[in-house]
Amino acid sequence: MSDTRSKPRHRRRRTVLLAGAPLAVAAAAALAYGGGFLGAAGADTASAATAAAWADDTADGFASVDAQGQDGTYGGRGGETVTVKTLADLEKYATASKPYVIVVAGAITMDPVGKEIKVASDKTIVGAGTAGHIVGGGFFLGTGVHNVIIRNLTIRDSYQGTWNDKDHDFDAIQMDGAHHVWIDHNDLRRMADGLIDVRKDSTDITVSWNKLSNDNKAFGIGWTENVVTDITIHHNWIRETEQRNPSTDNAAHAHLYNNYLQDDPGTDITSSYGNYSRGRTKMVLENSYFQGVNNPVIKDDTATLVQRGSVFSGTSGRNESGGSAFTPSDFYAYTLDKAADVPGLLKSGVGPRSSIGVGTHQVKAAASTLTVAADGSAQYKTVQAAVDAVPANNTARVDIKVAPGTYRGTVTVPANKPHVTIVGTGSSRKSTVLVEGHAAGSKKPDGSTYGTSGSATVTVLAADTQLRNLSVSNDYDESKDTSIAAQAVALRTSADKVFLDSVITSGDQDTLLLDGAGKRVYMKNSYVVGNVDFVFGGATAVIDQSVITLKKRWDGTSAGYVLAPSTAAGQKGLLVNRTTIGGDVSAGSFHLGRNWHAGGDASLDPQATVRDSTLGAAIKAKPWTDMGGFSWKDDRFAEYRNTGDGAGSASADRPQLSDAQAAQQEVADWLGDWTPTAS
């Protein structure tokens, strides 16, 4: 370019109530430059040590209490673990009399549409990472069924074209008289009737960390004259559902906390009401977040509802409470998150996790592995040779393991070779270095110049590429020839779902080029080093829990720009989150960024947000500036809750997001349905 996770809590705990506990935030400033992986609070990290921990998880909330002869809810733990990919196998093991841990390792389509498998007691049904889908049907837990965990699944698409269609009463999960059931980390959507029904005296239920969306009814509780049901509903994202969010009828104890109810304007589904306490229900509602919901909290005259600590944003209509209820901590211990933090926490934390359902408790096909060592002791001597050996249009992941050393030369992962991981096998990111020294104005052998994008040491054009535990550098020396274009890219990405995990990218001008409108890139636990526009491009990219290091220019002066987004209109741009920005440069000498309208394209709408980060004294008091004749104030630049000597308060020169705006600019908003996981 020219120079113009608070981690979800699942264990049973018998500790004191801790209300309003702050979310854990990693301190990027404490990172050691040459160390191994950085600790990340709330990160969804699968490793050999933790991948199978899910198999020992037990429920919290009312599903954790000792009652009806059942000591909490632990599912099929202790039984055989089986992996299923067909409807016949799923039904065989789910209905069996013995305990089983049933790992769903693919999409299983119900036949006929609307089929609900009758689950027996002592079962865990869990999706393998994000692969487990139940399509066109769901599960039924009948009278007396107990100790069941339904977890980490996507259950979807039995909808037959008419909401509230009693001819197709197909639910995702229905309970009639069951007890001790834990429904956790599922994605439930577009079913013909409701997503979850807790009926006919079902009790000791916990519903946690699920995404319920795009349906007429989220879930209903009750349908009995008896006042029996004890239920905990916490950390669920209920979005674009009209009613029963939930509706709670004749529940003895209903504890709802840290849920996020969202109804966006202009969509096909409009909420009728949010949380509803009816009949003789006793409900406690705490620290939830209601956004755009009509009648967010309602109650019958016969019901009681105690609410405290919730946030209501853009809601309208009834918001009611009254009567005395109960004290949840008399039954179990729990921890409240701050209501203001709930949208961001849930957007990144609900639904299937890639670290659940995998590990030693599942037989998992190993990825193909290629090895590289510069001394000739491996299969290949260069990284490019190993990339060239990957079959075109490969459907399975290929790991390229690179021994410690310095590898000079360019590397390109072409678009027809997705699912490639290039990982250094050394003890730190500095052990394995990929380096070249081309600048935009450098001459190729044929006499032409490389240009900015062509100067990259490593170029990633293939989707689902990962770079891990290595350094990528462009060591072009600007002082040797000041007459040519000095842009010198270390790493260029131009593909969707590129994961940069524990890497160092270093250069001077234009270090990290993130290309491609809407192409998602996620960088974490990493370093970016440079001085001019050294994080730039049109991608939808996140730099998370990392360090951005500012360096002086070739002549020893301190002056530069960190970010230069060239975002297309309607797309998300660059998001810097929980990251430290600083370096051994003069105070007040660097802009956070400027607006790059590539090629003078006025239709672009550059976006950069820097939030929850530590800004060193090098950052200017007016951190944003114009570029190429375009005013940055006409584009999208903002900060939120930054700290450090380079941070500042809101002004015309320093836009700050409101809390409501910040809730829409979380990492999960950038990544959408993609959960980056090292593999």
C-alpha cells in the first residue's frame, strides 16, 4: 500500500454465591515476546490436556441438586462411548437401557420429518465439535426418564412453512415428566412448533449456554396443575423468537439469569413478549439483557416475579415484577455476570463448541501430516515444497510441521488447497522463521516489479488455512534504496476463515495485508511489528489478545500509522480487541490509523475499532487521520474502553462507542458462524 469465552461454568459447585463478578480479561501487556502460547481468558482452546474434559462435566443449577434418588446430572458418564453418524445408530444407543455417551459426528436427518427419538435414562448425547447436527426432528424424554445430557448439538429445520402449525407439532427437545436433564451449548432453530418444551411435572432441569433463534416459540414450561417444576435457565441467547421466551406456568422455582433476549427491527419475526411468569410460578430474574423486545417481562396476577439487575435497551410495553419468590442460593451456588457484559459474553460463548465432544473419548481421524526441515532430515526442505505436495481440492486437513530454523523464500498456499495448517514445531514462535526481502518496487528476474501484494513473504489464498507457532518476516532494508516503493508485506491473506495463532509478523511498511471484502481472519496470541500502515486491507479481521509493536523508521524517526482499513460498504473491517499497542518510539508519534480508499474508490467505507486495549504513550491524542483526500470522519473509526497513556476520552477527534454500540462490535459479530480452533 502506498504511504499516501468468562469461560462457561459447568461443574457442580457448592461454594458461596458471588454476585456481580467481573469477567476475566487477559492482560496482553504481560506477554513475553519469545514465549509459547499466551493464556486467553474464555478462549475455546482444544488441546491434548483439555479436549476430553467435557466428558466429566456435570450440570449446574437445579439439574445439580440431589433429589428423587438422583445425585445431580452426569448423563452417560461411566458407560461406553460410541460415535454415531446414522439415524439407526443414534436411535439404537439413545433408547438403550444401559448408560452411553453418544457422540454425534455428522448431520443426521430424521425420517420421517418431525421424528423425536425417545431417549432413555443415563445418556449423554453430544455433538463432535461443531459437526453434530440433528435435522428435521429432535428428542423426547418421557415420564421417569432421568439423568440425561443433551449437549453441543445443532437441532434444526423441521419447520413446514406455517408457524404455530398444530398439524406439525415438532419440537427440538420435549420433556413430559422427566427429571435431572441438562441442555447445554446447543444451537436450536427453525423447528415446526417449539424449541424446548418442559412439560407435565418435569423438574430439576438446567438450560444453559444455548442459542435459540428463528422460531415461533423458544420454550414453554408447565402445562400442569401441579406446582412441581424446578428449572434454571442461564446464559442463553434467545433471538428472533415470537413467544415463550420462556413462558413459565406453575413452576415451583424458576431461576432465570444472564440471558440475552434480542429482537431486531425489520425482521420476519417480532416478539410478543419476553420472560413470562404465569399461574402459580415463583420466578427470580437476574442480570439479563433485553434488546428491542416487546413486553420484556410480564406476569399473571397469580404468579410472583422478583427481578433485579437487568438491562433493557430499546424495549417497550410491559415490564413487571411483584411478590416474593425464593432465594436461588439456598438450592445451589452460582455466579452472576454483569448484565452489561451479557451480549458480548453470549455471542462468543453460546452454541456448539469445537472443544466439546472431541478428544480421547472419541475416535477421530488424524489429519495427514507433511514434515519440513531445512537440513534435509524431513520429507521436504522447504515449506513451499510441502504445500505443493498437498493434493488439489483436498477435503481433509493437512498439517505441515516445520522444524526450527530459518527458511528464506516465498510461500503461497493456493486457493485450491484449503484446510492446510503450517505449524512450527519449536519451543516458541521465534524458533521457526519464514522470511524474504522483496519490496513493492523491487525488480523481479523479468524486470517487472513485485507490487505491494506481490512482495509478501507468505501469501494465503486458500480457505480454512492456519498458521501457528512461527514467525513470518519481510526483512527488506529501506535504507539501501530510498528511490523505490518501500512497501514490503510479510503476510498477505486473501481467503475466508484464516486463523493466525501464536505467530509473529514483522516488517516496516505494510507488514500484514488482510485482503478480500468480507473474508474473515482471526489472529490471537500474536505479535505484529511495523511502522507505516502495517495492518491494512479490506478483510473482516480480528486481532485479539495480542501485541502490536511500533518501531522507528529506517532513518531513526518516530512516525507512523498502525491501521489502514479499506473496508467495502456494508462489510465489517478491522477489530483490535484486548491487545497492547506500543513500542520503543517517541511519545505522541503514531496514529492508530487512517482511512485507505484503495485506488481512490469513494464507495469504500473503511472501518476500524480498537476496544478494551492498552494504548502506549506513542499514540497521538488525535489518533485518526485522513488519507488520499478522504476524511476519516466520513468513515467508521471508533474506540471503546481503552486504557494506558495513549488512551483518551470521547471527543470529535476521538469517537467512542456507546455500550449499546459496543455490544454490536464483539469478536463474535466479526466471525459469525465460525469458531476458530487450532487443528
